[in-house]
Amino acid sequence: MKEPVKAACVQAEPAILNREATIDRLDALTAEAAAAGARLVVFPEAFVPAYPSSVWAKALAGWADPRAKAAFALLAREAVSIPGPAADRIAQTAARHDVWLVTGITEIDSERPGTLYNTLLFHAPNGSLALHHRKLVPTNHERLVWGPGDGRGLRAIATDVGRLGGLICWENYMPLARFALYESGVEIYVASTADDGAAWQATLVHIARESRAFVIAPSHFQRASGYPHDFPLRQLIDGHEIIGRGGSAILGPDGGYLAGPLYDEEGILYADLEPSRLLEERQRFDPAGHYHRPDVFALRVSAPDG
């Protein structure tokens, strides 16, 4: 990082299972953050078209439940294809508001459309797709929804706001995945998630202290009332109020909170990321520098072309 950067961590409810309306919300919220001076705007895991909550996604284990089949088909129909018109709209949002934009999506591969992926997209202010990462291992009920990802995007990239990279939810518990970011010099670490538990905050503190990087962690927020009335598994969410309560936060490289955590409501968290803080905290510990032993340890990442 060469200069201070204002970052925005967005905790907002998508237009659940409506891709185009969710991208409309993404654009409006990005505009709000950019107007507040943010140069980096980060959205939660699977924001487009909505995170498949365990409250209902567990029903996908039903062998022949027509409601579960219909729910999965709906999610697949509203997923984002790369390249494709919806991905183009997200890129245009980054360009229109002149920001680095990080978005969690459910991705559908147009060449093999039977499988969905939990994906994180990093768009540059010119609208180009700078980084494309698929979650390595879906967690628990997510394995009924998404296929396993690969090594693409498993690195930090140099940008005008700093070296930027990220992981999705519980792949942040994978030590080698974290180290792939550390070894590529991450300075701003995105940890998008759907984990709204108290233990996740301890994880964020650890990642910040271990990486000696700024950590931006947007978390999903959902209400039962946000689901369409004809949602096939509606009966499983009836009786719930808040399905995903958030917990978004921004942390400094010492593990201290710069903003948040925010629970039970929508909001945009802001923080000014000061590059001097990286130098101050890395004097004692640099996980890929003076506190690394490359003569003893070596990491090899297998990534597909592109």
C-alpha cells in the first residue's frame, strides 16, 4: 500500500433469488459507498442471488422431494455465468463508480451447467475482472448446492489500493489457502462469509494477527420476509425472522476492530486503511518474510490456466 484507502464493507439483504434485482441493489449500494469516498467496496459471500441458508438448503438432501428440486433449479436459474450479461453488469458497476468491487456470487458454468460454484469476483475500477476465485471446499449443507472449486484466484494481486486477495468463509480455516495469500503479499484480505456465529469473530482476529493485513469481512444478512412468496421451500423458513444476522467487520493488522461487528441490521461499515499500520505490525511478525522458513517449508498451488 502506498497511501491510505477508504474501504466499505457492505452488509445488506439481496433481492433474494432474483439476480437482476440483486445487481440493482449492488449498484445502488456501491454508489452510496463511492459517494462516501470508498475506493474499495466488498459484498458478502454468495450475495448474488442470495446465500442458500441451512434453514432450507438442508432439504436438498431429500432424494426425490419436488420442492427441493424446484428450489435448486431456481437458484441455478438466477446464478451468474462468466462471461455473461449479469457478470457484465457487475463489471459495469465497478467502472461506473470507479471502485475496486469484490462480490460474492453463485456461479454457473455455461459449459457444464449442472454444477454451481461459490465464487468471489474482484473487479477493477475499469471494469476488468482482475481475480476470479471459486471456494475450494463447500461447507456442510453447502455441498448439496455447490461443487468444489480449484486453485484459480488463490493469490493476492497488486492494485492501486494495495495487494488484494481473499477467501470465502470456512476455507479461511485452511492453513495452506491462507498461506497462499500471505506468500503473495496480501495487504487487504477479504474474508467474505455467511457465518454469523460468535466464534467467527475470533477467527477474524486470528487472521488479522497472522496475516498482519487489513481484514474486510462482509457477512450475509437475510430475513424470511425477503423470500418470494412462492419460494418452493417456504414452509421451512416460516416462523423465522432473521435467517442470517450478519457480523460484518473490518479489522486492522493488529487484530483490532476498525469497524463492527454489525449484527441484526443492514449497513455499510467504513474504515480508513493506513499503510503505516502494516509496517508497524510486521516488524515483529511477517508470515511470508522474516517469520517464514522457505528452506524448510514450500507451498505449491495448482491452478488452471486463466
